[in-house]
Amino acid sequence: MKRIEIEKNRLDLAYQRNLQLLNTLLIMGFGSIITYLVALILDTSKSFQYTIILVIISSISILLYRRINNHLKKISDEIGKLV
């Protein structure tokens, strides 16, 4: 019984870590969108450069979001198997 509890606690910690990473990623993603809009308002002559940077940041954010979300699903399934 103790081994199952220890494994569940380990999985819970991993789940919490991934949730924190996901929150950080979402905050960075929304922050970059807000920064992009402010930069466009302040200086429209560099809109192409700002757009390229936003596309790169968005692509990285989407890839990391999918990866973290898959990890969360795996951990959740493993916790479900323990119970």
C-alpha cells in the first residue's frame, strides 16, 4: 500500500510541475501578443519584423503547449491506473 501512495505522490508532483510549466507558457504567449500589439501601435514601420517574431514565439508556444498537455494526459492516466 505504501508503494502505491509513494508512486501517486510522485505522479502528483510531476503533474503539478507540468501545470506550472503550462501556466508559465500561457502567460508568456499572451504577454508576447500584448507586446506585439503595443509595438505595432508605437512603430508601424517595423510591423514585418514584429510579425515574424510573433510567429516564431507562437509556433514555439504551440509546440510546447501540445507537449506539456500530452504529458499531463499521460500522468493523469497513470494516476487513474493506480487507484
